[in-house]
Amino acid sequence: MKFRDKMRKATVAGAAAALIVGICSFASPALASTTTSPADQTAEMEASITTFLTERGVPTTTQDALVDKLLSGEPLDSMTGAAPVSTNTTVESGFEVTENVYADGSVSINRIEIAKPAPAPGTITPFGVSGCSTSNGSGVVRKTNCLIDRWDGIVQQNFRADFTFVNNGYDRIDSIYSQSSVVYGARSWKQESFSIGKRYENASGPARAEYRISADTVLGTFSYGLGLRVGANIGGQQYTF
């Protein structure tokens, strides 16, 4: 029996079910991995990346090569900060979605929620959550409670942000909050930083906020970053680093 097949049999049904929920819906991920042994951690990582790549339409032969790469102890290009060989931006389910494809065939997704008009005062929304909304003021357009996230089959990060576009002035990031992350197959992960590095756009470039985590995985220790840029020439733009 191939080592990959043994690893697949080691995946417990409960962990796989939890993965499907997070992967398919971009819901807030689980607080921590329940796996403890290296075999279980590797199986969790494999189940997660396989589900993600299948959803993105990656051919089975490429999936097998990427799984073999992981099982050999080598991280995928999508995990290392390598530059993608192609990108494509579309609108999916209320998000602007940028799909990045890397030289080894791995894929990552960056998303930013598309704002809807703010509900009228007194409107009751489900559970008190309105999602990403937009409102116009005197010479400004405000975006509130907008989700920014990334997902590559292994690493999921997200946070929410309020930001403002100013007519004939500099755009800004007002606040960031509700950060969340999960790294499938990791022994542990932790927040390294979460801050607005540059609140106001200026002549040198856009406003910038960043969320960085580090993870101890069966492949080694890695650092992952998710950011938001806001500026007149780019609007709101998500990125990873």
C-alpha cells in the first residue's frame, strides 16, 4: 500500500467533516486542530488541500503531485510566499475573488467582501450582523464591516475592516478587528501582529493594514501574512505576504 493511501486512511471522519464546513463556506475556522500525532496532522493537511484543489478545478494528476510534494516534507509554492505565475479576479458570491496559480500547480485565493448599501436606520438584520455595507457622507464613501480573507487549502486567515474613500483627499483605513486564522495540519499557530501600519493614503502610496501569523507544522515553521491596501488608484485591495 502506498504511503499516501495509508495517510488517507488515517484521516478521522470528524476532522474531515469539520474541514468541509470551513473550506466550502469560508466560515470562521475552528479555534484549534484536534490532531496530535504527525500522521494525523499530515492526514488533516492532505484532506484539506485535496478538498480545496478539487473545488478550484485542479486536475487530479496535479493534485497527486502536490500531495506527494507535501508528504515528502516540502511546502507548496502557495505556502512559501513565491510569486504566482498567473492571477485572475472574478466576482463570486458577493466577494471579489483573486485566484493565484503557482509554478508547481498550487493555488491560493484572496477575497474582499463587496459592500452593499447600509440598511436603513432601525432595520433588523439577522443576529444583528449586517455584513459589509457602504454609505455616502459629505464627500466621502464609507465601507464598514468588510471581510478580507485568504485560503490556500492549508492556511485560512481573515479579518474585518472599516475604511473610507475621500473625494479630493486621501483615503484611509479607520479600523480593523475580528481577526481569525487556522492552519490545517499544524501543531499550533499564533498571531504575530495585527495592526494598521499606515492609516492614511499619501503621495507615497496607499493606506495599509496587515495581519501576520506563524505556524508550527509537520513541514516546519512558517509565517503567513494577509493585508489590506486602500487608495484612490486601487480602491480596497487584499494581498498576502
